Amino acid sequence: ALLAGMRARYPKLYACAKFVPKKNGLNPLLKRLESGDADLGLDSMPPREFEWLARDARRSFNQLFLLLIAYLTLPRQLSSELLWVTRVVVEKVKTDQRTRALEVLCAGVYSPSSPLYKLIQCVDMRAAFDDVVSGAHVVGDKSYERMRMVYPYLQTAYLAAQTQTVPRQGGLGSAQAAAIGAAVATLRTLTDSAPAGAAGDNADSHSDDDDDDDDELISTDLDLEGVPLLLRALNDASPSTQTTSSLLYWLIDLLYKRALGTRAALGLPRTQFLVHRATTRASVWAAMADVGRLVGSMVGLARAGVRGEALLGEVKCIEAQSTLLQSLRDASAAGLYSGDVHEQVRSLLVRHDAVLAAAATLRLRAIPPSLVERGAHTALGVLLGSPADRITERAAEVNAAMLRWRNPELLFRYCEDNLADEEMAPIVQRWMRSLFGCSAESTQDIRRRDAANARHLAAIDARVLARWYDPACPGTNSARTLFMVGEDAGSCLRVISTQGNKFNKALMGYALQSHVRALVVTDPDSNRVLARSLIRLLVRSDSLEPVVYCDPLFFHTGGFEQRLWAEIMRQAEVLRTHMAVPVVHACSTLDVAPVDTARGGYVREIKCLGYDVVWVDLLEIDGVAPYTYSEDLPWDDMLDQHRPGLLHRTHEQRTLTIAALPRADSPSAAEYVKERHGKTMWTRGEDDIDVR
């Protein structure tokens, strides 16, 4: 009804809003409704599918509501601009971030109650973008659309930094006041002098009401070309990288946390929008300005002529370092530090907040990157349990380690999400220490030599392991690639999501265990995974012999492509020949093998609902990671095939069942294979490759 009303009364809005149900997976349901089909299949829908449908419907309604309310409350010129900035957001932003992205624009910027409203009335956002970008890029190509998606967020944040009015500071403690004074002096030294109109230390130049000086601030000489210039420079440096896109998710995540002052920002019910929960309008304004000065640092690099890999590296470092500092702030607010560490963190945050306050006082458009880096090195020392001066001494190595990652900020976001988890925090810290050279062991040492990992590897013939570790073995064992599998596919294992570490805690079960690899097809320019199947060297529960189990195929957010599927199939065939052990997937059966009862071998016989099957479990004997993930199997619910989802390893139960398959002599084995044939990527079409 909502969409029908839009189509009838607001056709321009409908042209944008019609993509909302499609992008949330509701098109099949809408088609049935439009056809007049009274039976929507809800009564026969499994509970989990119904829950997913309800979630998608709620998400769609929230997004449509945001678009409609913003559109109806704006004058014609701004409503047209709103549709221009939101159209690509609706189509391109990842599903679980789309509501948040629309909320920032519709409720946080293009709203009469927004602190930025008077500003955007006086600024032609589209013209500023087109003047710099459109002349060099064709409208509609991927580079143009990516820049257009990110642009309104960076631009509004940067404009907020340029026009922020600092309220009168009252009730500051002596430590805070001294820190701000020192920060003002430092910033003046680093920036030579405050910009024209800077308030300096003169309290009389502060405003008690953030609305009083709007006209004065809007008439200030604004830098409207800086952000488009930055985006064009990043795209020219590497059109295929995701650095530009990552800026959007980085900014939204940081904005939410800064505006709401707590990590609980990420767990808000979707009916509670950002500007309604912030303590005051000024807190949103201040958060936008804080983030905008980081954007200003990036703009400054582009204006200074930094280009190519140097610019990409500097931007990635600013993203990572600011994420790290915010993560430390959130962890401190959650009471995760005590004693000397708490005091160290408190002192660091006082200094960092002083820099932000001083930059606002001096009306600086940017924070010098060196100050961000200095604070980040101290924060990294706290995070890794390493002296800050040691991190600073090794600054070049630390930064180089960051830049080996496509999105280094995700490391610190992941660390933050797991700090409160007693089982996860130690293993994540251990991994991070190995990444940044702050321990004697490397990531490969953990993967192959950790005692728990070694117990699983000891159950596998040394000759098979040698073939698995052979560089000629298909696939990759790169921890960087395995850590990013959820991000590239947009799956529940993503680091940036609304579910915290509910599922992505399983990533340590991939990145830190050497019996895990992945068959992948990567983009040659960005190194992003376009298609993948996780593969694991496991042990059969009957004969205790090794077998390679292949997870379902996942494709990047663009969806299925025939060429990618064909390449994964080719790799699987090479893998079967190379490993000389069974290579199986969810729709395979296992050859009959003797049950080694002397060493604890077993099978599970299930007779139920007319089926008769002998299950052979595929086991991960032990591992350093407390969690891993197992995908659904066809007969999980019906015939107790196995337990899917997040698997938890405990001290009492070290061995995990990753999958279970029918033994080939099971009476129902043929029916098991037939039921799923042609319905999965591993059994697709006439060109099936039987990887058994």
C-alpha cells in the first residue's frame, strides 16, 4: 500500500523507493501480492524463514518511511537533491547498513530539525560533485556510482567541520582545561597559525546557542571541492579497490558511536533513529564535525598532491587509527579496563578529546594526521599489552603491517567487538600481537604449531598434510583472505554488521587454524574475493581417515556469475587430484570404510520417517579457536544430520562436527543425493563435477 501510494502521488520518489523491497529480498512476495494470489505460503513457511521475512519487511518499511518523511518535508529543490543522493544508497549500500545510511541522510541531514539543514539549503551538493567528478567519469559506470554513493556522507561531515560553532565551555576540570590549552598550542604549532576567524582562547567568541551564528557560518568561505577532489584522486589511484566504499561504512560506524557516546549505538532498535536518541541536536552536530575533521585530513593530503599508493595508504591509516581510538573509548566506557590500564586509557582519551576540542575552538578543517597516529600508537599498545614507546619506535613497521590489509580498520573493530568475550579476547589479542610483530610467534606459528591445532593435525597422515601445505595446492591459506570472507560476500560473518560478534567470532576458526583453506576467485586489481568455497581437512568419524570438505559456494555482493562458478569447479577438480583423498560437499556420500572402534571410530544410524541412513561425521579434532561456523545441511532438522551455525568448542568438548554425510551403502543414500541434485552450486547443470 505504501509503495502503491508513492507510485500514484509521488512518481519521482517511487522511482527511487521501488528498489527498497528488491534490495531487501521482498520482490517474490510483492509479485504474489500484485497478482492477487491469496496464498502467500506463510502458513507452510518454516519458522526460521518466516523470521527472516519479517526482518526484511521491517527493514523495508523503515527505509521507505525515512524516504517518504524526508521527501514530504523538503522544498522542491532539496527533495530533488535528496533523491539524487539516496538513489545510489538504496541500490548499492550493503543490506544491513542501508537503514543506517538512509537515516544519516534523511533524518540527520535532509530534515528541518537537523543542525545541518540551513547549511544544505545554501549548498548545491550535486553541482559541487559534478564540477569535479563528472567531467572525468561517465555517469553510471562503477567508479562514478561508488564515488556518488560515498560523496554525500563525506561532504556533509566535512562541511560540519568547517561550520561548527563551539558552545561555551563550562565546568571543565583543571586536567581537561590544561589538556585543551596544550592541544591548542600544539595545533597552532603544527598548522602554523589558526585559520581566519579562529576563536583561539577567547571565551567571548564562543556561542551559548548553536543556532545564533548560522548565517555567519554559512557565509564562510567553504571548501566544496575538497571531497570530490579526494574521491577522484582515490579512484584514479586504484579504480577497483574498495578504499572508497570503505569510507562510507567507516564514517557511519564512527558517527553513530561518537553521537551516542556508547557502543550501544549499534544495537538500537530500528524504530529509534539516531537524531531521536542523541542527547541534543548539538551532539549529532559535534559528532559529524569530529568525523569531518578526519575527512579534512584526507582532503588535505589530496590537495597537497599526494597521489597513488601513497594516498591510499594514508587514507587507510587514518581510517584504521581513528577506529582504533574509538574502539578504546567504547571498551573503556564498558568498564573493560581496570587499574593502571584504566588510568592509561583515561589519560589517552583526555588528550585525544582535548585535540578534538582544540580543533573545534580554532575552527580547523582537519586534524594533523601525526596527532591521530600518535594517539593510535598509544591505543595499540594498550590493546596489545605492549609498551606504547615500543609501538612508536616501530611506527614504520606497524603502519606497514596495517597496509598489508585491504581494510585495516576492520581489525580494530573486530577486536573491540570481542573484548568483552572472555574466550575470544585472549585469542584475538594473541593474533593481533602476531600481526604487528609484538610477540615471538607469527600467525603461521599459531596456525601450525599451537598445541590445540597440532592435536587435529596429528590425526592426519603426514603425507596428506604435506600435500595440503604444498604451494601447488589449490586455494589459499592467507589469514587476510580468510578473515575477509564474510565482508566480501556480505554474509553474517561480516565484521561491520548490526549483529556484533554473534557470528563473526567464528573467523578465528578460519584465520588461525591451518586445516582451513578456501577455493577463491579474486579480482586481480583489488584482490577482493569474488567467489569462494571454504575447504577444511577433516577426519571421518568411522575410519578416522582424512577427507576434504567443501562448504557451499558464496559469491560477492554482485551475485552469481557463470565464469566464477566454472573457475571454482576447475579448482575443485585439481584439488581432488592433488590431495588424493576424498573431496566432498553437502550433497556427496562417503565410500564405505571400516569403523576403527579401537581408536574411537563410530557411525550414527538413523531410521525415521521412512528413511534409513548411516551418518559419518566429519570432525575437527581440536583447535585454538573457541568458535567456528558450519553451514546448513539438507537433512539437519528432519534426520539429525548435524547441528549447523556457530559451533562452540569447550574444555569438555574439544572435537566439533563440521558436517555429516551418508555412507554410500545407506538405504536412503541415493535419495539423499537425488533430492538435492541440481539445486546447489556443487550439483548445478549438466556440467556437474563430482568432486568425490
